[in-house]
Amino acid sequence: MKALLITGPVGVGKTTVAEAVGDVLAAAEVPHAVIDLDWLRHCRPAPADDPFHLELELRNLRAVARNYADAGAHRLVLAGVLENRADRARYAEAIGAKLTVCRLKADLTVIRKRLVSRHQHDSDLGWHVNRAAELEKLFASAWVEDFVVAADQPVAEVAQDVISWWLAAERLPTG
């Protein structure tokens, strides 16, 4: 199995693009699964030493990836936040497959507009906006990705760019 993790800050469009990539794979009759990693860790309260429930997410991912492989999926498309290279290795190990990482990038003003639209009535809007800026700074130096795709064009175009880069990255030698 081959896996793609689409990462980026809160509000950049990770899940939307992952679903669009899944649509392209479905149209091409490629056996696949799309997983929003947020749902694999959505359990409250999170432990104080693991505020984003990464350990739970990885345990669930291991089981879900295995089940999708058993069901015939050849590719996994994941959407989630990947903060460092050590965690990248942990995701690959949980999946049991080669992991390619795409980082989506958009201007923070675009991300802020998306977040305001999504969370306009939520008390945690400020947290999401601050987290997006924090993650943008982190991604600038973390180098967790194999390639970066601009997420400021129509979703179908972003998805096609992601797939093109994914296929190109698969052809690169490893090591």
C-alpha cells in the first residue's frame, strides 16, 4: 500500500483536498481510502502529556489502515497535522507503508477568512486563528513534507497538483 498525508495549518483545506484526491482516485477506479486523522483522535479529555491525542490517533490509524488494506485499498489518503519528522516516521510505521507528505500552503489572510467562515459562532475561533499562524511558522522550518502545493486555487486544481506531485515523488529514489 502507498500512503499520502496532506498536512498544513488549520483551515488550509487538508480534508477538502483529501476528499477531492479521493474523488479523482475513485474516477480512475484506484482502490483507496480517505481518512481525516482528526476523527481518529477525537476523544475528550486528552491526557495532559498528549494534548492532541497523538498516541490514540496512531493506535487507531494502525488498525484502520490494516482494515482498509484487508478490504483491498491500494492507496491511503490522509488529512492531518504533521508537526515533525519523528512523528512522520511514526505515521509510516503505523500505516506499514511508504508515506509521502504534501504540505498545503495558503496565505494567512486566506486561512483566516476560511476559519472565520467555519467558526464564526464558535468561542474557539481565536484559538484556531492563532494555531494556524503557529503551525505556519513551525512548517517553515520543520521540513516534514516531500512537496508543497499552493491551496489558493480551485479545489479540483489543488487535488490534481497534489496527485501529480505524489506520483512524481514516488518515482524518486529513497534513502
